[in-house]
Amino acid sequence: MFALLAILIWPVIAVGVVGGYGFLVWMWQLIFGPPGPPSP
């Protein structure tokens, strides 16, 4: 059971979390613009 969790489940969860975070950042920037100093 531990091997199944360690080899299959956790990598899928890790990729999902990182991908979800990247997607949220991408959507945030589409709506509110990229980071950086405001344009004059």
C-alpha cells in the first residue's frame, strides 16, 4: 500500500497542485494584468 501511494498517488497529487497553482496565477494575470510597476 505504501509503495502504491509513494510511486503512483503522490506524484499525481504533486503535479496537480503545481499545475493548479500555475493555472490560478495565469488566470489572475489575465484578469488583473502582469506583475510589475504600474504603467503611467
